[in-house]
Amino acid sequence: MHKRNKICVSAWLAAVALVMTLPLAAPVATAQTAPRIVGTVTAINGTTLTVKTDGDGERPVLVPATAPIKRIAPGQKDLSAAEAIQFSDLAKGDRVLVKLDPEAQGDPPHALQIIAVKQIDVAAKQQKDREDWQRRGVGGLVKSIDAQAGVISISSGVGATARTIAVHTSKATVLKRYAQASVSYDAAQIAAIDAIHVGDQLRARGQKSADGTQMDAEEVVSGTFRNISGTISSLDTAASSLIVKDLATKKQVTVHITADAQMKQLPEAMARMLAARLKGAAQAGQGAQAGSGPGTGTGTQQTGGMGRPGSMSADPQQMLNRLPAIQLSDLKKGDAVMLVSTDGTTDVTGITLLAGVEPLLEAPAASQSLLNNWSLGSGSAEAAAQ
């Protein structure tokens, strides 16, 4: 084998791991590894591949016929299982790691080897992960953290579905933290359990106990978010933003709406029904707090899933998820909204927004719990790579 085609296995395994890591790595050149580019294919013209990276924008790369191209599954780190493919098999949107030929002359640089993760494979993994988050996931607000024992206690659900869940972590648990002012799961960073705070929103997936009150977590993602209830002062659809007057602080807050944001409209009848239920649940919860526990009918075994439309056993989060989505253009000045956003004082990014909530604002403390789990329970964490 030619000297320049030899691959340092450990270096390449580390490099392959970067293929699915965001932000993208900039080209690196060291004594141990050849220069490389990691990014997303944006164009293919003849034998030239254009790769977009976060580090230095778009980079054209000439791919000679002698350059081997390998296809790996998302998250795969064992190159021995990689499949050889042709240059014609690459497509826009594919993730690639391009090892550059340090001996080739001229511009653009020449590829020595390419490792690719196909976009269709990423989409399939996203769907599988999404289903797994839904099937084996839990979410809620952090009540307490025992860092030494590795146990995080969260409150989840509303009314009859409300419960406390103990999330057990270990050295094998992947702990992630949403980046500041970001709702992207891809941008979440590895962080110690000490980074989690009481009041944070948290989503975890793993093995649940039979009664749903315990979980051995394989993965946990958390973040500090803000709840806002108020009326729309103005909208700017071109800038994808709106200004809301926060009823709690009496201050104006600029809310930026991204493509990842969830926006729903509550029908008036449902809004009034939910408001009545939540008021009753809050009062019942205060009166029955001392008697709650096994056999009281407040646990998940008594909820009965969705239940009847007016039943206290219906899960409000599921009801919200099934509402039709709306666009920013469907809103208007003066509309009442409730939303969960990134943490901030006057400028935030919206995660979830619920319109048609005038009846709910009559009991804002109880009603806001509708969104506490919804933002993570059906958003970025479940997408797991969106």
C-alpha cells in the first residue's frame, strides 16, 4: 500500500465521530493526521464536491477516480463495516468527512478518501430516535438534584397525570445541555450533572419502572427556559418575530420564531374546558396532597391514556400535540398567547407557542404547566438530530 494511503485507525475513528457532530469541525492539520474537511455536501459539479462547514464556509474539493469513498451509518465508528460506494452515489445534503491529499498540487484541494453519511440514513435514524424518545422517554421540570447519587427528580404531567419521576443516571448516561439561546438538540453540549438546576426542563430516555416513577436513563438533555403569558403588541412576519407584553413583568419581550418552533391554536371550547379542568385539578391537588400516593388514583395507572374529551384522565400534553399547527401569519395584534422560550429578559427565541388562550390566562399559574413538558416532550429532544 502506498505510504500516503495508510490510515491511522485511532485518528480516523475520532474523525468519523465528527461527521455527525455539530458544530462542524474546521479543517485540521497535524503531524498525525492529514488535512480534512467535515461538513455537508451543497453541490456536485462534475468531479468537484462542494462542502459547507461551520468553520470556513463552503469548500470545493476535487475527487479523483482513485479516491475511495465509504458509506457508514449515522453514529457508526467501526470503519471495517463501512460500505464502498461510487462518487455518483453522493448527493446534496449528505454529511462527509473528506481526507485531503497533502501531496496534490493546485486548487481546489484533492480528496484522498471520503467517508459519507447519507442524508436518507440520517432521516431514518432521526425517525427511529424520535419513536424511541416517544416510547421510552419522560419529561418535566426538575424538582431536585442529588449529584452524588446521580438522581434527578422531575415533576411531569398535569392534573390526574401529574407525577414525580426519579431519573437515575450513571457513568454510562449521556448528559447534554442545550446551548444558550438555542433550542437545537444538535447544538446541545455534553455537561456534568452539576449543570442542571431546579426549575430546568428535562427530557430523558431509558428503562422505566413498571409504575413509571423510576427510570434508568441512557440519555438526558436539559435546559433553562422561560414561560411567558401575554398579549401580542406587534408582529413582523418578514423578520419572523413578534413582541409580547409579558403579563407577569409588564414588559415587552421580542420573540424570534424559528423553523423548529411549535405553534398551535386552541379552539375556544377546548380552551374553556382546559381552563376549568386545570382550576379544578389545582384545587383538588391542594386538598389531596397529603393523601396522594399508591392507590389514590393519582398515578399513571389511573389516567387511562387520552380518555374522554372532557375527562380528567386526558393528558393535556397529548391534546396539545394533536392540535393543528399555525403560522406566524395566522396571529394578529392583541391575541393572547402562552409560550415557552429560551432564557432571556427582553429578547428570546420561541420554542412552543399556544394561541387562543384567553380563558387559560384567568388561571396562568395552573395553565402554564401545560407547556412545561410540551416543549421538550415533542420538540428537539425527540427529533434527536433534526
